[in-house]
Amino acid sequence: MDLQGASASGASGASLELASLKLAKSQQEQEGKASLQLLESAADVPKSSSSNPALGANIDTFA
């Protein structure tokens, strides 16, 4: 029975798991940055301003 091979396999599995976790973290960080960029770009949209705040408050639904 070769115990060294079993422990090497376990260490290899642990290193693969660690690499997978690092990739997942990197992907989450990239998605977070993309989400923040999207939110910031949406915040840059100018809001329409009018001297009369009631303008556009009522919608005529009669056809």
C-alpha cells in the first residue's frame, strides 16, 4: 500500500480546490467592478428639470 501516493493526491486536490477558489474570487471581484461601473454610469444620466414641478405630473388617459 502506497501512502505517499494517497497523500500526494490529497495535496493535489487541495491545491486544485485553492486554485478554483482564487478563480471564483477573481470572477466575483470583476463582476462587482462591472456592477459598480454600471451603477455609476446610470447615476450620470441627467434628470430633466423644469421650472414647473407639476408639469408632467398628470397623465391624460382619455383617448
